[in-house]
Amino acid sequence: MLLTKLEIKGFKSFADKTVINFNEGITGIVGPNGCGKSNVIDAIRWVLGEQKTKALRSEKMENIIFNGTKNRKAAQMAEVSLTFINNKSILPTEYNNITITRRYYRTGDSEYELNGVKCRLKDVTNLFLDTGINSNSYAIIELKMIDELLNDKENSRRGLFEEAAGISKFKIRKKETIKKLEGTDKDIERIDDILFEIEKNMKSLERQAKQAKKYFDLKKQYKSTSLILGQKKLKEFESKTITLTNKLSEEENLQVQLAKKAAQCNASLEQMKTDILIKEKNLNFRQRTLNTHTGKIYELENNQKIKLERQSSIKQQLDQLHIQKEKTETEKEEFKIEKQSIAMQLESLQKINAEHSISLEEKKSKLGKLKELINEKKIKFDSQKELLNSLEKQYFDLVKEKDILEIKKQQKRLEAESMSERFQTIANEKTHYSDTLKELKHKVQEDTELLNKMFVRQKAINEEKANATIDKERLQDLKIQLEKNFAVKENEFNLQKELFEKLEDYPDSVKFIYEHPELEGKVHLIGDLIQADSDNEAWLEELLQPYLNFLVVDSHVTARTAINLLNKEGIGKATFISVDSLKDIKNNNLDISSQKIKIREKHLPILQRILSSFQTTNEDSFQKINGGFQYGYIFRGGSETSTNQSSKIGRKAKLESMTNELKNLEKEMSSITTQLKNCLEKLEELDRRSLVELINSKERELDLLNKEIQLHKAKEGQIEESFQSIQIHEQDLQDEIIELTEKFDLLPPKIELLSTQIKKHEYNLQFLEEDLSIENDSLSVIEKEYSEANITFIQAESQTESLHQKESFLTNQESKIKSQLKEINDKQEELEQDMLALNDIQETDYEQINQLKLEQEEIENGVKESEKEYFNSRNELEKTDNELKSIQKKRDINNHILGELREELNQFNLQMQSVIDRLQIELGIDAQQIQNTTDSELENSEFYTLAIKDLEHLNSNIKSQIDKMNNINPMALEAFEEIKERHLFINNERQDLIDAKETLLKTIEEINEVAQTAFTSAFHNIKDSFIKVFRTLFTAEDDCDLTLTDPNHPLESKIEIIAKPKGKRPLTINQLSGGEKTLTAISLLFAIYLQKPAPFCIFDEVDAPLDDANIDKFNNIIKEFSNQSQFIIVTHNKRTMASTEIMYGVTMLEQGISRVIPVDLRELSA
């Protein structure tokens, strides 16, 4: 598979549409820092589905959209497209060209496209699953990911191994199966809930069925009149309710059946997916074998074509050599004839040249004599002219010097005036800086005194704040302790209060009498009348245990009233003690007051009566005394009791005591809270009064003032130096002006003398120039004649030389032609031998191609068979999936129908309940009894003909007799049988779901086995490749290894990297240098490529930590792997740039806008 094109628009710094084309081999992306190189990598990662903004170097997803510049508006959308050629059928799709597009809008909307068709992120992820291509795979590596890989951050190392092992599909299938398993568990839980409700209703219906028979026997005589009246009002509701109830039951049964079918379909579906996954791997394996075989045939056929082309080329060369040989023979004859013609021409030219030579010598002699005369006169002229030039130069130099002196005098005067003004300005500045310096020193002294005072005040505040902080911490600890104590006491109080109010450890009859409103304040519990301290409470409760359920009343009348109430309600029995029937009984053996036991005076006889048959002893046990009376012995230490048990002695008094204790704790907590609040307010006030910021501010001000003083001192020194320098400079200027005036006065006489001499020499020079001009005219005539004769002679000599050269050239050409003829003969013989060798090799290749094609047919048949099995399984999977969807749709419809039926049934029940409530209030008759009565039964009743008013009147007379009867369910027996059958049916459905769950668990186990086998095999292969690549990048003596921390559980085990370069023994990988760690990570990555080559690989400045030697190793191994995969390298390294084939330069010609400039280095290298 080949990555061919990346299109970016509106993504980060790529505001305009940018297209980057990729070819096979190595592509480099270069550019200065901040130009947007890494944005290219981010774009590829993003279009492949990256969701983490951190991986895209952004805080939020909206930041990836181009945000505008000073001259550009912000974009509203980011769009990136990535195009692949699926030439090796790696992707499971029928298209050869695949383009993935991702868009993101500022509104937050996002969309994906595959070949222009909208799709989901899941579709993109599934398309590239187990291909080595995704947003966080080993195909895209940044420099920071090297450390993450070596440090195994977020388990990144295992993710790469799983991707290379091809078990990602298995993990996803396992996840889906676990999800189905969770759904099945939820279905089982729902059925368990239904069963729980049914069992609860079964118990209720069972009780109702038992009560129904008794109810009918008791109320038979009232049935007719009650049913006649109720039937007329509820008959219509009854039929509708029964119909709805039956329909609801049918729909609930259907719901359980559909849940069972859905679970079975899910189990089948997961099994089919596992089978398809295995068949798909088999198909991919055979397809790869076929591709390899086809590649071999293609390679042999290409070689065959090359050999045929070579034969054709040899034949053409032989033909060309034959033509060239004939042409060379012809040229040889032509050269021979031309040489004879040149020899004749040379003989004729030699005679003409001799005549021209004599004439030329005569004219040359005459010309020489005239030149000598002219030279003599010219020397005299030049001497005069040179003298004149010298005088003129002296004249002009003196005039120039005069002007320069005048200008310098003027400049020095102006400079002197300026210096005087500058002197006055600096004097003023000196006075100003001196005054300012005094003011600053005075300000520093004042601020220093103020700062010292502030330090003293802040020290006092800090001491006060420290004391307040100690108080705050003490109060907080105290508050926490009080809150804990309060919580403990409150829980204890609530427990005692609940026991006291609910009387859970008392019989129902006791609770009924104690809580009855008619007996309020007249009935007491024995335990509530007695109070004892903690030392006596335990033995006293043990002693009074048989009597604690007794009720104390003031009189027999109250006791009788309570007994009548118990009999009337039929709740049970209770034991009463009447205070007015007891007299004081002295117990000489047990002094109640000495035991710290408190009881009201009027209730004292009760306690004395109980204790009259006991006496105290120091023994560890007590026993009965034989005689007329029997005494018990009480051990004063009491009995051991658990702190978790609640005593019945003095509960009411304890509650009052605990209430007071809680109130005291609340007051104490309130007081502590107030103190803590005051303390916090004090701390806040101290913080507000804190002078730390003022002190810091004042210290900064003092620092600035001191710096300003230093600056002023430095400036004052500079001004003083400038002041002295100006004084010296001003004196120097006056001296220079005097000197320039003296020089200027000497120049005018010299200039006048030179002017007179120049005029005299100009006259003499004019006379010499006229005489020289006459002689020069004569020289010109003679020179012209000589020149014409010389030209004629030279032309003849040149023609002769040309003929000699041509003759020599022809001789050389004859020699070359002989050599060419020999080379042509040798080349013909060599090409004829090559032709014979190619014919022999070609016959061998034809036989090998035919043999490979026969093998290819067998492999293709295997591929077709695998494809057939795969697509058959896919069809079955789709059928099962469609069936599951149909069942799910039915379940949704069923749930909707159930909701409607329940709502409708609730409406009828409300209407029926309204009638029933009215009947129950007016007649005390159950509505179910009315509905179950037939018309024939009612017609035989003597009350059937009575009017409703008469029936109501009659029923009012007997109402008092039936008020005590409770309502019963007349349909209880029938409903009980129905719910029993339903309970059995749902239990069977639950078992089916359990069976489906076991199937899913078995599927997960099979997936684990396949995944573990694949991972283990891949791990060992990667380990061997890692050692090989590591020693290639380092040396053959270096040691490395990959290990599993838990070999028994390879799918969960961590993977450890061991790297030991020669001469080092690092304890951890982090002890290696940056370059060594980078090479180790690169070794691991390429080992993973060897296991499962990715179609392309992107390195983002991975080579940054490497030195030149390691850069070369890095580039060499990339060049080696580039035959299998594309490489895209973002780099700053020149050596890496030189190793690329195509390079894209990223630049920002416009501020904030990235642009791409391509350079094809293959053309340059060619």
C-alpha cells in the first residue's frame, strides 16, 4: 500500500489549501523552527482519527482550526484528506484508491468521509485495523515518543507489540463479547427480579388462599346482598381488567422468550465472528503467498523483457557498426585524394611568397628611418609638456591648499563657538545632578527609617499571628474531638430512642397496651420505673429479667381495661402488676438504698416484692435455700454483659440524661465554634494589617533609589570628565586657528610666480607640436603602404600554414580511421558472443516462468476456496445479525405494548378502586367477591329483587357485625396456581440464559487462546529481530534483550527492554545516553517493522539527539528499509536531508501562513 497525497486546508498554520505528494522511498520535510513542519505530522495523525488534543499539541480541538493573522481572517473549518493506493490489497476494500477525509467546524461538528462518502470514526478505525496504520501506531513516531516507548508510559510499549502481533481484532471482539456477556448478566438479573416479585406474590397469594376459605365461611350470609350491589357497578370493569391482565401476561411471557432468543443469537454471532476472523487471517495469508508468487513471475517476465530488449539493442548495434564501417572506408579514400590536391597548392604558394618578402623588406627600411626622426622630436616635445604639467600641478596644489586652509579656519572657529556653548550646558547639568543626588540621599535616609519602623510593627504582628494560629489549631482539634464525641453520643441516643419508642424487644401485646391512646400515662414498664448506676445495673437487670415484660398499673380498673382491649383485638396476653394491691415488704438481706437504686415511693413495693426472695452474697454463684421459703443469692459484682446489648433498666431516665448530655455538648461545640470564628477573624484582621507587602514595596523603592543614586553618581563623573575634556579641546582649537592663519599668508606670492612660468612653457610647447604634426603625416602615408604589403604577405603565409595543417589533419584522420576499423571489428565479435549467451539464458527463464505459472494456478485455487469460505461465513453472520436486529425490534415493540397495557390496566384499576373504596367504606364488601359471583347465584337470593336503597338500608343494619372482618382476595386460589405455573416457566427461561452465558465465556476463552498464541509468536520474532538490528546500529559485541515480567500471562505482562552497549553495565535503560536511548528505540521500532511492516513510517525529529556517526547508521538502516515502506522524515540534520530522495521545504513567506516548496533530489543526483 502506498501513501500518495496529503491535502490540508484550514488546519493550524496551513490557511490555504496545500497538497503534498508522496512517492516511494524517503521523503524529507525541512524548515526553520516555528514554520509548521510538525503540523504536517499532526494533520496525518488527526485525519487517522486522533481524539486526544494533547497528542495534537493543543488544549482543545477548536485550536486546530486556523486562527487568522493580522492580514487574514480565521478559518471556520479544518479539513485534511489522505490518499492511499491499495496496490497490495492490505485494506479489506474493493477500491484501489482510498481517500480519507476529516473535517472539524468551529461549531464543534465533525465529520469523516471515505472516498467522498460520509462515514463514522469506527469505520475508519476498522478499515485500518491490524494494518500498522492508526493515529497512535508505530508508523508515526515523534522524539518525545522515544522516551515514552523506553519508559513504557501509559503501557505504550505493549500497544505496539499487540499491533504488530495482529491481535487488535481479537481484543475488540473480546470486548464486544464481554459487553454481550454483561447484557446477558443484566437479563439474568432482570429475570431474578421478576422471580423475586413472583415469589413474593406467591407467598402473599398462598396466605390469601388460606384466609379465603375461612372468610367465606364467616360471611356467607352477607354475600348475596353485598355482591348484588357491587356486581352492578363493577361488572364492566371486571371483564376489561381480566382481558388486559391476560394480554399483559402473554406479553411478559413473550418478553422473556425474546430475551432468550436474543442471548442465543448474540452467542452465535460472537462464535461466527471468531470463525470469520480465523478464516480472514487464512485468506490474507494465502493472498500474501499469491502476491509473492505473482511478484516472482512478474520479476522473471520483466527480466525476460529486458533480455529481449538487450538482444534487439545488440542487433541494432551490429547494424550500426556495419554502416559505420562502410562510411569509414569511404572517408579513407576521400582523405587520400584531398592530400594530393593540397601538395600541388603548396608548391604554387611558395613561389608567390618569395616575391612578396623582397618588396616588404624595402618598405620596412624606409619606415624605420622616418620613425627615428619623429621619436627624437617627440622626446623633446614630451619633455617640455612634462615640465608644463609639473608647473600646473604645483599651481593647482597651492590654490587647493589655500582653499583648504580657509575652510579649516572657518570650521575651527565654528567648533570653538559650539564648544563654548557645550561647556555652559555641561556646567548646568553638573549643578542639576548634584542637587538631585542630595535629594535622593535624603529620600533614602527617610525611607530607611520608615522601613525599620515597619519591620518592628510587622514583627509584633507575626508574633500575634503565630499565637492566634496556635489557638486556631487547638480549637480545631478540640472541635473535631467534640464532633466525634457528639456523633458517638448522638448515635447511641438514636439507638436507645428507637428501642424505647418501638419497644422492639417487647412482645406485641405489651407494645399494644403501652402505646394505646386510652391508656396513655396509666401503664408503665418496670424497667422505666427503676434507675441504677453502672455498677448495679447488670446484676439488677439479670435479676429482674423474668419481670421486665410486666406492665405496672395504678389500679385494677386500669388492668381490666387493658385486658379487655387485648381480648377485643385478639393480639395476645400480658402480665399486669397493680400498685394498689401491694404492701411494703421489708427485705433485710438487700438494702435498696445502699445499692444506689432509685425508684418512686409508690412503686417501691413492687421492687421489694420481687427482691424479697433474694439475698446478697460474695460467692461466685447463687443457689436456692431449702426450707419454708426459697431464697436466691445475688453476686454483688453482677454478671458480664456486652456493651452492644441494650439494658431495659431506666431507659427513659437514660434518654433524658443523654438528651441533657447532647445539649451540653452542643453548647460546648457552639462555644468552640464561636471562639474558632473569632480566632479566624483575628487572623484575617492580622493578614489585613500585615505590612509584608508594604515592606516589600518599600524595599523595592529603596533598591530603585539606590540604583538611581549610583546612576546619578556615574553620570556626575561623566559630566566632570566631559567638562575637563571641553576645556582642553577649546584651547587646542585656538592654537590650531593661529597656525592655519600663518600658513595661509605664505601661499599668494608662490601662486603668482608659478603662473608666469606656466605661460612661457605653453608657447614653446605649441611650436614643437606643429613641427611634429607635419612629420606624423608623412609617417602615416609610408605606414599605409607597408601595412598593405605586409597584409598580402601574411595572407599568403597563412594560406600556406593552413594547407600544411590540413595536410597534417588528413594524415591523423587516416590513422584514426584505421583504429576505428579495428575497434568496429572487435565490437562486432563481442556483440555476436553476447547474443549467443542471451539466447541460452532466455530458454532457461522460459522454463522457470512456465513452472511458476503452474504453481500460481494452484495457489489461486486455494485463494478462491478461502474467499468462498470467508464470504459464506460473512453471509451467515449477516443473516444472524439481521435476525438479532429483528428480535431486538420485536423486543422494543413488546416493551412499548407492555407499557401501554400497564398504563391502561392502571387506569381501569383506578376506576375499579374508586368503586371498591366506596363499597368498602359503605358496605365493607370486597370487590373481587362481587366479580366472581354469577347471575344465577344472585337470582336465587331473596334479596335479588330489592332495590339498591333497600339493600343499603339492610346492609347498614348488619354492618356492625362485619366491620371486624378483614378484606380477602377471592381469586387467590386461582391466581396462586397461575403464578406458580409462570414461576416454573420463567425459571426455565433463566436456565437458557445461563447456558448462553456459558457459551459466551467459552468464546472469550477461545479468543484468549488464539490471541496468546499470536502474541507469543510475534514477541519471539520481534525479540530476535531486535537483537539483530541493535547489533547493526551498535556493534556485534553489544548485548540486548526483550523479556516478559510475567511469562505465564503474556497478554497482561509488562515488556522489559535490556540494552547493554559494549563496556557499559547500566542498571536501567534510563542510564544510557540520549543517543544510545534513541538508537535502542529505533532498533525496537525496526524490529516491529520486520514482524509487520507498516506501509509508511513517519519520524518527527527523531534524529535530533544523534551525533554524525550515529546519524549515518540511522540513515543507512532507513535506506535499507525504504525498499519495503515509505519513509517521511521531519529533520534539521543536513546528513539526513542529503539521504532523502524528495524534500519538502516548509516556510512562512507570509507571517503565520505555512507554505510548502518541493525539491526532487533524484534529478539533482542524476
